[in-house]
Amino acid sequence: MTGRRPQRPRDPEARRAALAAAVVEVVAEVGIGRTTHRAVAARAGLPLGTTTYYFPTLDDLVATGLAHATEALRAELDAWSARLGTATDPAATLAGLVVGYLADRRRARVEYELYVAAARNPALRPLAETWLHGLRDLLIPHTGATAARDVAALVDGAVLQALATDTKLNRADLAAAIRRLTP
Amino acid sequence: MTGRRPQRPRDPEARRAALAAAVVEVVAEVGIGRTTHRAVAARAGLPLGTTTYYFPTLDDLVATGLAHATEALRAELDAWSARLGTATDPAATLAGLVVGYLADRRRARVEYELYVAAARNPALRPLAETWLHGLRDLLIPHTGATAARDVAALVDGAVLQALATDTKLNRADLAAAIRRLTP
DNA sequence: ACATATCTTGTACTTTAGTACAAGAGGGCT
DNA sequence: AGCCCTCTTGTACTAAAGTACAAGATATGT
């Protein structure tokens, strides 16, 4: 009785974007390893065939989604850089930005999924380095190279712990630790 | 022509241990999400049926493997505690222990797989906390509570970055950062 | 208008994987 | 010896998932 679904207007870029966004959500929910064509398609509200039409393989699909998330993060890092440039108390400002970043746990989980996956899969390392080096590099002008490296490690560790134990991060405590690492 | 394989001697505990050890290796190679009954059985050199005979479900099998790894880590943490107790330069000693820990990347990757999985799956949190809290708690007598928390975060972040970017960790640099966080 | 390349959609095929289970093989107990 | 409980092993069943592809729709250029 019911025929096929009325066809959507053609829009390749919108399809790619919708699939990439859907990948991010699926990864946040089930992890990279359990992300499937079908779950992504369902999440995007698109037919299964769309995933293979636009991406030759599942790895390409997932990689595109992760690149999508990383790009958004990169933009956020630029905003952080601007904020820190005008901050009177850089340590407290950075701590606040980190706490804000962690407020969206779904997104943060995707990032850390990416890092752990990059540990196993060299192809993902450039993406992982976007955040790791991005945070470090944006701190260098404020703190110098060594302190930037240490603060970046501290922040990554604090976020990872907060995610793994499902606890909040205390802004004042984090700011105090950042200050200790900063000359 | 060839009949069935000559049957192994009965040894339930050896089977469980072999399966748990195989889980750890498979997780190190493909991640938690892509760990399968068949891969674990092959790795352990046991027939597929063994996995389901001893573990009702795949989740149980994986959880047992992760618990196995965590238990080994717990033992190592006790050794760390002993070493730090007699150390003349605790920061350098801890940094050395961390670098040594990271020398076995396979094992370290399993731990971080676990943390990221725990972020999504509350059932895994107790296991994740073994390391997270274990490291922190063993530092408390040496540094006090706040510094212990911060040093633990720093170490976790440094290890994660080293894993994700496949780089080494510099012991002297890490020791210097630890010292800054320690009163 | 018509031809053609590109996109949309549904479905089918094949592999992989979770789980169940039957058929023995030991080993201990009476 | 005979019985029974437990373990070992192989295989089978079913569901999930990667991938291919056919059929139709739409736009674009001539």
C-alpha cells in the first residue's frame, strides 16, 4: 500500500554533514568499535544505502565523523585562545573553559574515544593531535613551552578522570593546580 | 581422517585464566568494542565453546579480562608504594615508575581502553577507579590530598598523550612537573 | 524535449559473530 | 564395575552487519 518514501531534494553536502554528525552521536553512545552503518543511518534519519554511497567503507565514515568533531573542537580552541589573550587571571580562565568543555560529556567522550583509538590506529593520530597539540600550542605564548606541555597533560588527565568516574571538575582546584605548573 | 583434538586435562581455573589473559591481548589489539568470542578463543588456543561454557555472555568475558588486568595493575601499585616509601627523590622515582609502566604499551592501552569504556558504562567504573584512585591514594602520604589528586591527573594525562601520539615520555621533564605540583 | 550523469532509496547477498547444545571424555564415589 | 557430575570439544542456529547493486528520480546541458 505505502509506496516508497518521497525522495529528499538532492543535497550531497547536507548528506555528508548529516552522516558525520550522526557518527559523532553514535560514537558518543556506543564507542567507535561498536559504531555501525545502520546505527549511523538510523541516527541521521537516512536510508542505509546513503552511508555506502558517500563513504566507501565504514572506516571512512567513522573517520569523517571524527574529523567533523575535531574541526568543531579546533574552532573552540581558537575561541579559548582569544579568551586567554584578554584574561586577567589566565589560570582561572582556562580552568573555567575546561569545566565548560566538560559540561557536554557526550562530546568530551568522543574526543577521548578518539585518543584511545589513535593509540592503536596510526591513521587517527593526526586527528588526535589536533586537540593535544592545539591546547599545548595555544598555551605556549602565555606560559612557555614546558609549562604548556605540563598544563596540557594536567588538563587531559583531569578531564579523563572526570569522565571515567563520572564526577565533576572543581574549577578552583583546577586553577590552583594550573598555577603551580605555571612559572 | 583426523578425529577430534585429543582432549586437554580438566582444569577450570587454567581455562578461566587463559581466557582472561587472552581477552587482555585482544583488547590491546582491537579495542573493547571489537573484542569477540572467537578472537579470544583463538588467542587462548581454546575452542569457541569454552568461552560460553565459562562465561554466560560476552560482557562477562570481557569484564573478567579487564578485572584480570586491573588486578595485575593493583599489585604493581603496591610495588610502587614500597618504592616510594624508601625513595630519596620521590618525584624522580615516580617519574621513573611511570616511564617503566609505559614501556609496555600494550598493557597501558588496555587500561585507557577501560577508562574510556567506563565513561560510557557505569558497570566498569569500579575497575577504572582501581588505578585512578589507587595512584592517588598511594601518593597521599607523600604529598597530601590535593597534590596527590593533581599529580595523578598529570600522570594520567601524560600517559594518555604519549599513547595517543606514540611518543616517549621524558623522565626528567615529568619529574620536574611532579615537583611543581608537590608542596 | 531528450539524453545523461548524479543522487536517492530499498533490498539482497555474504560474512561475521553471539549463543545454544549435543556428543563424548574423564574422574570420583559407592 | 557402574553411575553421575563436570568439563571438553565441535557444530549448528540465528541475528547483526558490511557491502553491492538495481530501479527510479532529478537536475543539467544541448
